[in-house]
Amino acid sequence: MTPVSSTGASFVDDSTTATGLLDSTDVFTEHLVCPICDEDMISLTQLNRHIDDEHTERTESKGSKKRTPQKKTIKLDLFDNSNGFGLRDSIGDTTEGVSGAGQQHKLTRSHWKQPLIGKPNHCSDESCKKLLNVKNGIVNCRKCGLLYCNDHTRYKVRLSDSSEKGGVPQYDSFGIFARCCEKCYYNKALIRLGTQVNSRDLTEDFFQKRKECIAEKQSKKDILQKRFIKLAHLMSENYLWHIENKTSLFLMISAPRPPYTKEEYLEKEKEIVGYENWQIDSQITHCPLCFVQFNFLIRKHHCRLCGTIVSDLAMNSDDPSAFCSLVVPASIFMKMLPTLNYLPLVLNNWNSLILLDPESSRYASLFSFRCCKACKNTIIPKGHGEDTNEADTIFATYNELLILKQNISHSMPRYEAMVLENLDRQNEQTNRLRAKLMKYLKDFETVTASFRRRAFRLDPQTKKHVPVTNPTLVSNMYKLMINFLQDSLLQFKRTNDSFLNLERERLSGQLGGISVSSNTVTSPVSSSASPVDQKPRLTKKQIRELREELMVVSEQKFLVELQIDDAKKGRRFDEIPALSDNISELEKRRLELEKELGEFGFD
């Protein structure tokens, strides 16, 4: 510190000599005083020390003094910000969301749910329901304020106080991190948007495209099948004429004219395919299947089903199935497509056409046609499971039979119960139920016969009906149908016989009463007349019912006869006696019905 002198001290000029300086210094040191307390000082060093020690105020910083470390204590804070209970300083508890001295934000706690004193408190999570205590934790969600355990409040969200007084804290990306429950965490707008994937469901579009593609293929297949039916009729007509009119060389002149000349036959083929579909030779230069260019060696051929010009080659293969087109015997297609609606000429000569041998027959080429690979793959099923139309038809018939079977099974017990009660007031209901049951049985029989016509075909070699597709499934279905129909018809026959007997007794009793009353009032003239045994006349309703029963019995007899024929062919002789007894019973009942009907029976 710079020394301070009194007001009476004098300073020496620059021109003063060294001797004069020493003299003046001695004079200066003798008059040094403290400017604050006027205390005399001997030297300048003493004055400086005096001022520093006595008159200088030393300001100490707050943090300069060493503080004794605070003792750590365990504080059980119910609203602690940590995952559980832990060590905290005994001085200065930090508030929720305050991370330093610069932050003064604090979330409101007015919406917090307080724990019940003296009563058990459970976790608000629906899947938890733990008892809230020191071990499991008891924590308020900072967003909704409900009480949860430690396991269900491990989420952090940024919150800020609501602008409304006493409102619930709101989500804020610039807020403070606070502890919350799982529900509040996943209710954040950003969380919901983040879990919503920006996607587009193309399933319906693909289904629509697939449906259109399948419909297009099916339509093309139907068109080709119709063309093949017409083409098979044309080839059959030409082939059968040549078979029937075999002539020798000497009788060639007298032989009748064939149905079609070569030009007329080609025109018929074009008409079947369609003139607009029959491609012109000059416009086609390459095969559409193998893309080879036509030349003198590679000839052009028209497919007789689609009219496309194709080659007869197979690129890099000797497999016949790889050829672009082949001359195929129509009998092969007919064997693989036996369920098509062929014309009568083809159906009447089915066996001879199917068994046609292309090598041994002279006119086998007349029953052959050229088919391209694309048409062959479209019209011929590739496997048992790929022909969905036949499978759909089988299952549709099965569903129809199930409905009829359910109706018969429900109506039969009701009909039997009403017949056993034999109440006059229920006679009309019984007849109505009887007619309905007969209709169900007839419908079941009709569907069974239709199923047999569609699903079976006659094998020309074994002379037996064999399934066209799915032999195990079709055979089992047909056996179940026949067995159920036979059992139902027999049960209906027994019940119907008892009902008719009761009706006959009731009618005879009524007629007997009428005859007795009439005899009491008859005149002597009428009583003297010879009695004539007249049969009571049937009503229209009774005639209709008897006719329906006669039809059912006749159809049942026909079915049993078919079963006997099948048993004989299959050498199942143990089944024949029971079936023969059934036929005898049915024949007996048929004769009884015809006798009851009399002149009203079928001619």
C-alpha cells in the first residue's frame, strides 16, 4: 500500500544533491503519522503494516469457510422422484422437477390422490392390484394423480402446469421430466403417432385382382369347354358316318356322300372357334408360345379350340407335353372331361368313342384334332385338388342334403308323437306334417339321384358306376345318403301305416253309426230291397295322400332293387335276404294301396 504523509511534509526537488536527499529523508521519517488514527509511525513499512492490520476490512466469501459434511439420513418420502426410497440430505429437499438453482418450475400436486390412512391402498393398475406399502412403493402419477406401485411408475414424460387454476399438468415437449404411470405415458400424442405405422392395406386390392384373374381364367375355360363339346360332336358325326359306311374300292362310286367335304369341315371348325378368332396365315410370322419364326420347315398350324396359329415344335425338349401343339385323340379329352354336357350323338356312342384305339382303327384320325399347349393346360384339370368347380358342386350338394336331413330328423319324431296321441283335433295338423315329411323325403331322394348322375359314370369295361372325382369322398357320401334314405322311408312307412289304420277305424266307426241311424228310419220298401255291399267313396284329400304314398313305396322299391343288383355284382350275398324281405313288404304294401285306390289309382 502506498504510504501517506502528513500535510506539513515537504518534497525534495530534482536538483537537490545526494547530501540534501539524505537530510530530507530523515526529516520525512520523523513526521510519519497514520492518516486514520493520527498515530505516529517510525517508518513507512510500519505505517503500511499498521494500515493493513488495523484499518483494512477483509470481506470473506460465503463458500470460503469449510463446512462440516452433513450427516446422511434416510428420509421416507412418499412422493420421492426416485424409483424407491433412498438416501437424501437432511437439509434442502429438492422439489419435483427442480434440477438446479436456475430452475424454479414446480408441478402442482392439487390433483394427487392421497393414500387412505388406516385402510389398505392398492395399485391403480388393473393388472396389478398390489398392496401399496414401503416394500412395493406408493407413488403418485404426476399426470393423473392416481396411486401406483414402483413397478408401474417407471416412465418419464415432460409435463408443465396447466394454464387453468387447479388443472391437471399437460404434456409439453419443453416441460420438465416427471414420473408417470404406463397409461399416461402411452397416451402421449407423440407416442400414439409414433406407433401408428404409415402403411396401406393392399389386401382388398389383391383380393379383387385375384378374383378378376380367377374369373377371367374360369370364363376362358368355360368357352373352351363349350367349343370342345361342339367339336366332339362334329368329329363324332364324321367318324361314325365313315364307320357305318365302310366301302371297298369297287363300290366307291356307289357309296353315299359323306356329311362334310374337306372345305365344309374346315368351315365348321372356323364357325366353332369364331371367324374373328381364327387367325390369318399371312399376318402371323412367329409362334406366340416358343417365338420361333415360321419358314419352309417350321409350318403353321391352327389350334381347333382357340384359332391361334402355333408351331409343332418343342424348344430344347423331347417331352410331348412341351410341344407347342399336338394332334390329340378326342377320346383322351373325353375321358378326362366326362361330366361335360355332351350332345346326344356323343352320349349314345360314348363307349365306342372312349374305347377307340388310334393305332388299330383306320379312321382314328377323323376323331383327332390339333390343340395348342395353352388350351390343353386350361381345359384339362392339373390334379385332383385343383378342379375347384367339381369340389364346390360336391360340397354344395352335401350342404343341401344336410339341410334336408335335419328337416327329416326333426319332423319324424313329431309325426310319430302326433300319431300315437291320435287326437281328433290334431288330425289336420297331422296330415299337414305328414305331407311335409313326404315332401322332404322326395326332395332328399331327388337330390340323391341327381348327385349320382353327376358324380358317377358308367365304366364301359366293368359295367359299373364309378366316381368321376374324389372316389373315396363321393362313395362315402352316396352310401350315407342311401342308408339314411332307406331307414327314413322304412320308419315313415311304419308310422304311416299305423296312422292310416287309425284313420280307417275312425271312418268305419262314423260310417257304422250312420248306417244304424239310417236303418231305423228306412221304409218297408227300402228294407225289402236286396242289400248291396258298397265301398265308401274316398275324398279328394284321401286320394291325393294315397297316391303320394304309392309313389314313395314304388320309388323305395326301385332303390332297394338297385341295392340288390349292387350286392350281387359285389358278391355280398349276405345282404341279399334282408333286401329281398324289404322288397316283398314294399310290394305287398303297393298292392294294398292300389286296391284302396281302385279306379283312382295310376293307370
